[in-house]
Amino acid sequence: MATGTAQHRREFGALALGIPLMLLAFSVFIVWIFPPLFELFWSGMEQAFNGHWLVSSSFLQHGFTAGVLIGFTAPVVGAYLVNRQMALIGEALAHTAFGGVAIGLFVGASVPAFDYPLAWALVVAAIAALGMQYVAVNTDGYADIPIAIMLTGGFAVGIAVISYGVVFSATVESYLFGDILFVPFENVQLMVGLTLLVGFVVGLTHKQLKFITFDREAARLARINVWLYDTLLIVLTALVVVAAMQILGAILVAGMLVIPVAAAMQVTNSFNRGMLVSIAFGQVAVLGGILSSYYLGIATGPMIIIVAIILYIWAVLT
């Protein structure tokens, strides 16, 4: 027991030291390095496609970039959730994040200095994720009870706040249903930061997360801090959900956590290969959804999910 406690302390100590350094490095990249890289890439794309509006529009440049990043982060996190039979947790956190957006819009309308809806959504979703984890661990109820409470409660809070003091405008609709043309560059930078964070954390903890996913009791016997890694995963899920809201909307965001992973599970039995395949499916769904949305004149979020479902059906039938 003493050895396990010492190991847990070392894990917490490593996180306490590593996280600030990691955030500093990510901040430098996002603020100073990423913007010129973004401009350089899309300038090259404009030249390659002879200035076609699809790649020269700044709105679509933001949407394509954010969508590709979502196509990476959502399947990576979703791979662990699906294999743990926790697919609905993404939907619950999306609804909770929508409540955070509503609170942010309400506060921002009164105090413009705090008009950052996505920041509020991040905070609320992270708190909800930690609360969900606490309830699941410290109550004797079924594991899906806190998910059901968050699923309905978060959305109820959002609707209540909107009906009380926020006009149901295009801004609210974009968070609810998704809008690729509403993604400002600041949110693209936020998505880059979250993608780096997800990639870094999963790269460091993949072995432990995979172990806990498939054999929790053996992980405990191996003195792995199961609570710490469970909490880490659920917080990462909350961050990914919030980042994807402006592309897919709170109603559809869980689809990108689940459908590419479910499709990948039909074509491979390996967890690691399945994660890579799910990322590939996620990219096809995002790019195919954006392009079909553009040419068919249909909302982007639904088209991304429809393309993902087509991929799943194809994987089942082949």
C-alpha cells in the first residue's frame, strides 16, 4: 500500500510539474508560431487551386482547419470511451457545455469583458465531468445515472438561461446546431491548443488508459491510479466536446466521438490500429461533410455525421 501511495504521489508530482511547462510551450506555439503557418498553408492551397473560393474564403479556411483537428481529437478520445461502453458521456457533456455557452452569453451581455462563451463552456463542462466522475465513484447507484442527469440537466440549464435573458439568435443556434462559417480564428487557435493537449496527454498515458479500459481490476492490482486516469479521460472528453461544438453543434457532437470508432471496430480487432483507422474515418467524415455541405447547400454539422454513418454502414457491410 505504501508503494502504491508513493507511486500515486510521483504521478501527481509529474503532472504538477509537467502541465505548466506544457501549457507554456503550447501557448508559445499557438500565439506566435501557428498563425504564420496557417497563412503559409492556405496561401499555398489558394495557389494550388487557382484561388477557388472553397479554399480562399477565410471562413472556410477556419472551418476546414477546425474540422480536421476535430476529426483527429474526437476519435482518439472516443476510442477509449466506446471500448468502455461510455458512448453517451459525450452527449451528456455536450448538453452541459451548451448550458455553459448560455451562461457565457448571458454574462457577456451584461459584462462585455467576460463575453467568452466557449471559455464558459470549457469551465462548466470540466466541472460537470469531474462531478460526474465523483458521483459515479462515490455513490451506489448505476453508472449511467450521472450521465442521464447531466444529459438532461445541462440542456435544461441552457434553455432556462436563454429563455430568461438571452435572445435566441444566430449565435445561440450556431452552438446548438453547428455553423462552419461562425468559427473565428481565435477558436481555431483554441482548437489547435486542445489538439496538442489531447495528443500530448494520450501519448503519455496511452498504456495506462488502454490497460484500464480493458482490465480495470488488473490495473488496480498493478497499482495504477485508476481514478486519476479516469478523471483525465473524462476531462479530455469535455474539452473535445466543447471544441467541436461550433462545427457540429451540441446536438450532434457526440457522433464524432462514437461513429468513426464504431466503424473502425468493424474492420480491425486491434485497439491501436482501430484508433488510427478511426482517425482516418474521422477525416473522411469531416472533409466529405464539408464538401457535400458546400455543393448541396445543406448544413455542415449534419452532413459530417451523415458521411460518418455512411462509412459505418460501409464498414458493417464489407
